[in-house]
Amino acid sequence: STTSALVEELKRVNAENKKLSEMLTLMCENYNVLRKQLM
Amino acid sequence: MDCSSPLDISLNLNTNPFDRSFPAKLPKEEIKVSTSAGVERKWLVKDKSASELREELNRVNSENKKIKEMLATVYENYYALHHHLEKLQSRKSPEIDHIEQPMKKTKQDPEEFLGFPNGLSSGKTENSSSNQSHHYQQQHEQKNQLLSCKRPVTDSFNKARVSTVYVPADSSDTSLTVKDGYQWRKYGQKVTRDNPSPRAYFRCSFAPSCPVKKKVQRSAEDPSILVATYEGTHNHLGPNASAGDATSQAGSSTVTLDMVHGGQKLGLETNERRTMQEVLVQQMASSLTNDSNFTAALATAITGRLLMEQSRT
């Protein structure tokens, strides 16, 4: 049961990680768009 | 902030290692144990896999923390750049402010800050999101048109030059006077809808034909600050000038005031915003990660953004 709980937790954190990474990528894209506008 | 190089968006993060490694690893361990060893060894292997899981969990958690820190940094950089852009635009033309204000408001919203059209995470339809992006694009085009129209018309721009000065004043003083060295004749006062304190109108009486007007009103946000808006350029020497160009004298005195008082206010705003950043990022992260429709929404947003970029070019 401990292992399955760990697996579930790992799945959850991995999913969160993935979403955060996607969010970060999008924010970087936005930043670069803004930077191009400024230049 | 260094704006010379674009941000590297390749994060090199192992975003989903679980799907690749663990489902393959765990069954193998179990099979090995059941076929070749007794109960004790089976427990050992289980412990081993549990410890591996814990290690992996720690690793992913630390990665998670790093991403959140990076998000905060990027948010800070983005906001600084955006603020810089706004300042540049407001220097170019005061009329841009009217367009820029609603855009500034939208940037406070984390979802819109990320480039998401309104209502994506709250489950609104695709039509509404495309309308919002279209609206955003229209605003952007309107702003660009204003900029492009304003740039060549330098003379008319100088005639209608507007500058704002922030002056700390005693809240008990109701005279609405800003001492800047010039002589002013008050010709009106009225109450505006957006501010409880009245606005006073002055005309420069230093020279009979001077076109400069001044509006003075207490700040709606901070009543201890008087906001003086100057319109036009003095056609005479400054109050302390013995010789020299009248226009440059008037211009320089205004700029000095702007830098002193406006700079302080700007610093306060920056500090407030910085304290808000971490909270916003945390809220943004938690709300997005709890949203099961996030991936679909993100895909729609990226597609919308790409289409918008294509239509611009």
C-alpha cells in the first residue's frame, strides 16, 4: 500500500511538473514576443 | 535586465519520467522475486522499489520547486519588460495611455498574462476565447496605428505636450497649488466622477500670450499627493532664467520634477508589484495544476496565439 501510495503521489507530482513546464514554456514565448516588440 | 538575448525556452526537464521508467521497472522486479526467491527476499525488493520511488519523488519535487522558481523569475522579467515598454509608449504619446490602460489591467490577471484568452480555464466556449483574442488584436492594431500616426507629426505633438508632476502635499491644504516658480491664474474648478477631490484649472500668467495650462487634483489612490498636469510649452523664459531658450527652460524644469517625484512613486509601485509576484505565481500554478482541462485549454491558447502571430506577419 505504501508503494502504491508513492506511485500515485509520483504520478500526481509528475503531472504537475509537466503542466508547470508547459506554463513556463508559454511564458518564455510571451517574453520573447514582447522583447521582439521592444526591439 | 538584459534584453539582448532571447530566453531559452528549451527547459531540458524530464517532465514525465514515470511513464517511461517505472512501469517498465516495477513489473520486472516483481516477476524476478516471485520466480526465484522466498518471502524475505520479496520484501527486500519491495523496500528497494519503495526507496527508489521515494528518491524519484524527491527528485521530481525538487524539479517542481525549480520550475516554480523559474516561473517566478520569468514572470518578473516579463513584468519588468512590459513596464519598460509601457513607459516608452507613454513617453511617445499621451494618447496611448487611453489604449494602454485596459491592456495593463489584463496583464494583472495571471491567465491573461500567460496569453490565454479570457475564460479559458473557466470553461467558456471557443468562440468567446477567439472573440477575446480578436479584441486583443484590435486593441494592439489600434495602438500601433496611433503610434505610427504620432511619430511623424512632431510639431503638433510638441504643441500639445502633456507632462504630469506628482507633488506631496498636506492633506489639510485645500488650495490645490503646486509651486513651480511660474505665475498661474486660476480660471476654474470642477468635481470629477473618478475622484472625490476637485480639479483646479490654471493658466500661465507669466506672459500674456503663454498657452500653457495646468490641471491640479489630488491623486485618487493617495490623497496626500497632488497630481499636476501641464499642457503646452511656455513661450517665455523660465522664472529663474536670465537668458536662453524659453522652450528648453520650460521643458527642463518639468522633466526635473518628473524625475524626482514620479521616480519615487514608480519605485513604490515596483516594490508593491514585486511582493505581489510570488503570490500571483503561486495562485497561477495551483489553479492551473488543479484544472483537469488545462492541457486542452493550453493547446487552444497556443494555437490561438500562433494564428494571431501568423495573421500579424
